[in-house]
Amino acid sequence: MSANSPAACHSARSRTSAVERCALIGACIVLLVLCGCTRTIESGSYGALTIGSPKEDVLAALKNLDIRGVEPLIFPALRLENPRRAELDALAASDGIAIAVDEGLTRLHVEFRDGQVSATWPNFGEYPYLPRFPYSGEALLSRLQLKIVPPMNHAAVFDALESFPTQHKIVVEPFVVGYQKMRGADTPPWTGEYRALLLANDAWRFQGFKAQVWYLARDSDVTLYFHAGRLREIVHHTSIF
């Protein structure tokens, strides 16, 4: 068979096509490993959940699946980096604000009740290593905590933030007050105060739904978004590593 015959050309194209398919599949696997996979569901059903269901039915479905650790989230999310004083007013109705330094994992949480500071946590005064690291994020938050005390109102807290002297990046976000005592307590989210906390917020996050993907996922993070009391969107992010 001549190298230039139609049969030879077809065979070469077939081999090339097979190689390209294998390369594409390989690239998809690499992306899945490196980046994970995110699915967004805005209609129909996904697992035991159905778009359009009221919050109470969603909680009942999570109960049937025995899913714990459902975290209520602020929605829409708000994140302020090195905010100016006027920008902080966007948090004036928040019952809780969290303050971080340089993207650090440790945050100073400020809780309000009836428009006044009711608590701040954790107690940075109990951190024994702070004197050895005076420029750490925790040390800066410790000094800021001394300036934010009951019964300051939102405006006074924002003034303290604006006047706090630092060259570090300050990140301020709202958080859901009350969830901290539920975290890690294995409290069923469909009961009592935990239930009320979820029903009062329009975004929930939990780990689960690994059975919804064909591969073995190490992490499987599900976020539910509600509008007017009904499930509007499901976002499922999974990763292998």
C-alpha cells in the first residue's frame, strides 16, 4: 500500500485522532487533579435536593442524609480590604464582624447585640507567645481588641479600626453570630437554635454528596443558595487532592 494512498492517509488520521483523544483525556484528568471540579445546579434535582424547595424541606432532606456541620453563611458575601471609614458603614447592620491581618487564619470576632458590642473573641490576652512576636498578626489583633470594648456601637468600632496604626493589610468581613458554639458539637442542624440560625440565613455550606461524582473525591464541598425562602442554586466543588 502506497504511503500516499487514501487507505494509508485514513489510517494515519485515525492514529492521530486517537492520540489527540488520549491527550485531551489526559489533560482533563490533570485539570481535575490540580483544580478540582465545580458543578452549578440551577434547575431540577441533585441528589436528594430539588431546586425550588423551601428551606424546611431542604433541612428535612439533610436530616434523612444525616448531614451534620451545616454552616450558615452571609449572603451576599462582603469582604473589605484596607477599608476606608465610609466603606465600613456597609457593615453597620451586621451582628458580627471578623477582622484579619494579612490574610491570616486567626481573626478577631466582634459581636453586637442591640447595636452595641457584646463580646469579642478569642481572648488574645491568653496567647502566651505574643510578647515574643510583637509584629505578628495575632499581636496586632491583640492590641486592636483592647480598643474595641462593650458597649461601643458600630460607628465607634469603625472609628477604632480606621485609626488603628498598621502597615499590614486589614480584612474585614461579616460573620453569622451563634454558629461558633454549634461548630464541632455534633448538634443536629435540623433542631432547636441551630435550625433557627439556618432558616434565618440564605446560604448554607457543608461537606457531602461524594456519591454525586464518578471519581473518588477527597473533599466534597456543597453550598446552597436560597432566595425568598426557596432553594435557588446548588454549587458542588470536589477535589481529589
